[in-house]
Amino acid sequence: MSITSDLLRGHTDTIILKQLLKSDSYGYEINKSIQERTRGRYELKEATLYSAFRRLEETGLISSYWGDETTGARRRYYTITGSGKKMYAKNLDDWNEAKEIIDELIKEEGK
Amino acid sequence: MSITSDLLRGHTDTIILKQLLKSDSYGYEINKSIQERTRGRYELKEATLYSAFRRLEETGLISSYWGDETTGARRRYYTITGSGKKMYAKNLDDWNEAKEIIDELIKEEGK
DNA sequence: CACAAGTACCTTGACAGACATAGTATAACG
DNA sequence: CGTTATACTATGTCTGTCAAGGTACTTGTG
């Protein structure tokens, strides 16, 4: 991984919600997908991922169910809820604003 | 403040270093400057600011000296060091990369 | 067949950065 | 003369990330 975790901090939830917006998924798959999408520049640590799931489910932004795999390890699938979708939209807005603010504050040419 | 602190997390040091790049400054002034630059959308909490100073000084990225105010409260001024400048440049690069990665991961239209 | 590697999930405890709260001290203003 | 603004400090809490360790099943390899 090339960037530090503090820069990604606070985005984990949004990243997960985004993945679930496309379709239900499970931990391992989500993480693989993230690695692919970023061409290996970023991966969620397992502990981070699963603690995010717990947090998101506790606050009602996602819900989960066990898959009915007849073979292989069991998978816990997650679904984004209505309030999860709202939260995603809000987080995206917040991100766009934060991006602007941070740029203003740290860009060299400054204003 | 409109954006959450987790989104700003990890940028505090860079924001401070950026301010000191222009000229030596002190805590209160830096914070005021941030509020102005962001038109009130962001301010560092005092505890955050001063603990960042301590951290930056301990790691040699800034150094400090007491101002010789003949009036008003005493001010502790901070100067950015050589390694502070390098760190600033590195953090800026990291930010540009992180920005790209996060956008890829959370933007609606996806990839 | 034994064993490594890959898939898939979970728990515990530690750490660091942001922050709330509270305190000290001086100057300016009405 | 009390409030507001300036200016800094110290202590303790909270939360997200992560390291480390564990369980369990499947597939490939020699």
C-alpha cells in the first residue's frame, strides 16, 4: 500500500457502502474488488473491514445474511439499507467539500 | 464546522506545515488564518492544534521560540525546518494520490 | 496422502490523532 | 470592572485502524 491509513480514515464506510450499492457482497470479495480497482495501491486490512461491517450494521446502514454456499467457506453477505443509501450520498457530498477545503489549505500556490 | 474530523484527520500536520512555509507563525494566528481561508467552514480545535505542534516539534519538523512581545499575551512562534519542508512536499504528493484513489473508490459513476 | 496456499470469517488488545474540558494570564473595550 | 479577545497548556476520553492470532473448508502440488 502506498498511502497512509490516516488519509483514508473516515472513508472506509463510504467505500463499503459504494460497493454494496452495485450489489450485495461479502467481505473477502469487497476487499479484492478494492485492490483491483486501485491496482494494488490500497487494501483494507481485514480487521478494519470487519469492524466496519459491525459498525455499519449496528447503525442500520447495512444488513446481513448468510449465503447458502453448498461448497467452500460460508459467506456473510451484506445489503445496503435505505438509510445506508442516504448516508452514502451524504458522505459523497462531504467528501467533495472536504476535498476542496483541504486543497485550499495545503496546495503550494495557495491563494 | 461542516465537515467531520475524520475526513480531515491526517491533514492537520500538513496544514500547519503549509502555513509555516510562508512565514513563522504562532498557534492562534494559524487557526485564525485557517478559518479565514476556509470562510469558517473549518477550524482546528485548540487541543488538536497544540498537540500537533508538540508532535511536529518532537519529530523535528518544526522548531519554536518565544516571541518578544512587550504587550499582550506571550506567543510561541514556530519555524519549519528542512525536514519539515521535505515532509510537506511528501504529504502533498500523498494527498494527490489519495485523492485519486478515494475518488475511484467512492464516485457514483464508478469506473 | 500430506501439506501449502487460497478462500472466508472472527476476536482481542494496542495505538494514535482529534477532541472536550478546564485552567492560567494579559489586554482591550464599553 | 466585568466581559470579550488573545494566547497557551495539561489531562483524559473516544474512535477508527491495525497487528496478531485463531477457526474452518477447498484446491493444487509433489
